[in-house]
Amino acid sequence: MRFRLHLSLVLLDICCIFAGFFLAELLYPHAFADQWLTISLSVSPLYLAMAFGARAFSTEVIVNPGKGVARSMQAFVVAAAAMIFLAFSMKASTDFSRAIFVLGVGISALILFFVRALFLHRARSILGGNPYNIILISDRLAPPGGDYSVVLPASTFDPGEDCPIMYDRLATALKSADRVILDCSPAHRTNWIHALQGANVQAELLMPELNSIGPIALASYGGNATLVVAKGPLNLPDRILKRLFDIAVAGSAILLIAPVLILTAIAVKLESKGPVLFVQTRIGRGNKMFRMLKFRSMYADRGDGHGTSSTGRKDDRITRVGRVIRKTSIDELPQLINVLIGNMSIVGPRPHALGSKAEDQLFWEIDGRYWHRHAAKPGLTGLAQVRGFRGATDRRDDLTNRLMADLEYLHGWSIWRDIKIIAMTFGVVMHKNAF
């Protein structure tokens, strides 16, 4: 069934391409007859080559239809570009209608997009669930939960005996498997692993005792296997790129908004006694503390250095100037200096004060994963902020919503996402929770 689905997807894509160029010729009938057929026959092989290379027909696209559509669009665009290049190189571009080609590419892309999306969203239900054939070998009376195709009792086989008949029976049972999950007692693991290593299938050992550890990969040191339980979200090239981006943006921003910074500093100083800047210890990258800068928005003798008390909407500790700069987020601009120093980034999880609470509980008491968010530098803005998760943390959800967004940011970093978050930040500078 899965093979027929893949074959159907290939044929469907080809039909979409042919249909697109056929409709293009109907809409633009002034060209030579049957141009659509010549162009379709030329583009289709190029598309198939690019699509197979991009894994647009893999089983993975049935599990993730969005990825399947994106891969086919990428392959089609590259195929169309390759067609133009080949036609130009062979001086054959005058033999076909440019209008039909351009129009056909556009129509084919639209048809391919919608038809493939519809087909892939239905493909999983056609297969009846998981497209992968996953076999569980278990010695438990109540096997662990999961979407398994077959559950084999471990007692059916005895991998401890080096018997060709037993290995043949195991190979027959695993003949159509994409993955094998092994769930057996520690005493039998070595024998089972030995048997599965020659089975020509991806075999995985289920180890419930590791759930509390949360390993993310396997490595080795000194000839011994090790479990990778943590790593930074960015590799060295990404860290260099992000740092250069931070310096460029922060440096340019300070030069551009220097008049705003100077006028704000004067206004803060004239309205009430005290320093212009409010300096507070917050948690930074690697859970190391640093001193974060803000324009002072409260009366100097009523500020909360530890951040124990969240700022309320009608907080009488806030000065008149303070209300304006908090509402417009101008009070956060001195953190551009923190970015240049290197203890903050333009985009990242917002740093919290040491005494920050929600429902009278410290943030890390609410969710132990709170410390994980500090694997990257804290940011002037972040994914949580552009989603509207800012302001006072009166409820536990106020913290968990931000935490989930921060962890999502760490696991999907790219420089383009940082640029997108910066652009989105301008839309939430004036926010209902900014007070």
C-alpha cells in the first residue's frame, strides 16, 4: 500500500505539471500548437530528478505533509530554472513560447501545491495510521504504549542460542519492518542486540530508566560509549554569526536613536531624584548572573532590586515619565549596551530577576525546565514577547507560556528567525501588557 501511495504521488505530480502547461496554452493560444506537451516532457524529468534528490517522495512526507509540499515546490522551482538554463545554453529558447513557459510554471506550481497538499493530508488515513511498519519485541505482559504495527513476544525467540533456524524465524518476522523497538529485561539485552545487529533493520533499545535523564544523543570518550544529555543550541559558526549580527544591530541602533536615549535620560533625571539607569541582577547564559541596564521608571527609594514584586497596571511606584517609557518599551533600550558588552543578544529568552514569582512560587519552582532556557544569551526581545507573553506574572500560566516559547526558540534557531522576530517586535512595542 505504501509503495502504491508513493507511485501515485509521482504520477500525480507529473499530471499536475502537464495540466499546468496545457492550461497555459489554452489561456495563451497565440503560440505554436502543442508547445505545452514539448515543455511538459522537458520539465518533468528535471522535476523528478530534483524531487527525488530533495526526498519529496519519501515516507517522511506522509508523516509531515507540509514538508512534502515544501520539498516539491523547491524541486519544481529548481527544475524550471534548470530548464531555462539548458534552453539558453543549447540556443533553443527561441523554439518555444516564453509566455506559455512562464504562465505554465505559475499554473503548474499552484496546481502542484494544492493537489499535493490534499493528497498528502489524506495519505495517512488511506494507510490506516502510521506509514512506518514498526515492530515491538517485548517480554512484558503489558507492552509500552505506541503506534506499533506488530507486537512480538520476546519469548517467541531465544537469541541466546546461536541457531540458524531461530535467526531465520526472526528474519522472517522482521522482513517488512522499518524499525524494531526492543523492550526486554537488562539480562537479555546483550543477546537481543547481538541478534538484531545482523537483521538489516533499524533496531532501537527501549530503556525506560533513561527517561529521567533525557539523553539527546550517543557519543564516545576513551573507547567507552557516553550519553549526550545536554548541548548548546548553537554551534560555533552560528554563535559567530549571531554575535556579528548583534554587534551590527546594536551599534547601528544606538547611533540612530541616540537623541531618544539622551532626551529620556534628561527626563528621568529631572522628574525624580536618583540615578538615570536602573541596574538589576538577572540570570544570563549558562545560568550565570549579570547586571542588566534599564532606564529608571520608578522612584529610586521604592524600586525592587530583586524583582520579587511584579509591576502592576496601576503601580504607584512608577513615575510619570516611567509610565511613558514603560508603555513604549523605551525603558529597555539601555540593554543595547548589554548586547555590545556581550552578556545579552538582540533576540533570545528575556532575562528574569532572581526573585520573580508567579502565584507566590519562584519561576524554577513552577517548572524545573526553567533553567534550560538559559542555554542561550538572554535577548532584548524574544519569541515569547512577540506572541504577547509579557507583563506581570500573576498566574503560573504566565510563566509556562513564556517558558514554552523560549524552549521552542532554542530548538529552532536560525538567523532568519531572529530577523523575523525583530520585525514582529515593532508590532508589539505598544502592548496592553506593557505597564
